[in-house]
Amino acid sequence: MVDLRVFSDCDLALLIEHGKTHNLPSLKAPTGDLIYYDASGLAQRTNLADAQYLPLIPEVVSDPFEIWLTFEKHHVTGKVDLLQRIVKSVDVEQKTVGLVLVAIAWQAKLHALRLIATNDRDDLNTFRVGRLLWARDRDLEST
């Protein structure tokens, strides 16, 4: 499994591009949250094998299967960050690929940090941790 905690404040500075988040494009999730992203920075933080799925980010954000929310402690700095994982499976070239877009809360906005692709359902399930914030076709109010 990919270690999502391997990012630094330097990565975030690149992502935010000196705090000018109003210049970044955004996509709206079903929760109403806007996910800001910098395509070139996102490509730099995404594994080469997973980069082929970057054009699917609008679909992942606008039509996910689930959205999970969790706090994670950085294994080096000890800083605690709020992460949102947007989970979706897509059919690509006669195979199902699980995609997870990881967004981090920074300066009161959600910023896309990394896209992860997996063909392994068990690996995809490891990203389903924390609080289930939103799920397609599920009533979360009763849980």
C-alpha cells in the first residue's frame, strides 16, 4: 500500500503555489465541498503508473462511490492533518480500477494531494478508514 503520509509542508507549498488558492481550478464533490487542484503539482505527487488516470479526476470528484474523512498524524513531523479520501471504481480497458483521490484540508480549503490507483479490492478497502462522510445510495443519517 502507498504511504500517504509521505508529504511535507514543502509539497503543500508547491500545491498551494504561495497561498494563491483563488487561482486554482476546483471541482465540486457531492458533499458540496470544493476540491482545489493544481494539475502539474498533482502529477508530480502521483506515481508514474497511476498518472494515466489523472484525466478521470473530474469523474472521481463529481461521481464517487464514497468519501471518507480522517485525521492522520505525519510520521516524521507529528503534525496532524485532516484528510479526505474520495473513492471510486472505474472500468478501463476491460478491467476495474479502484481510484482514490486524497485531499488535504489546508487554509480552510480542500486541496487534491495525490491520486492512487489499484487493481486490488483489498488494497482499495484499506483507504476506507475514518468517518464515512458520504456514500452513493446510502442513508448516513441513520448510522
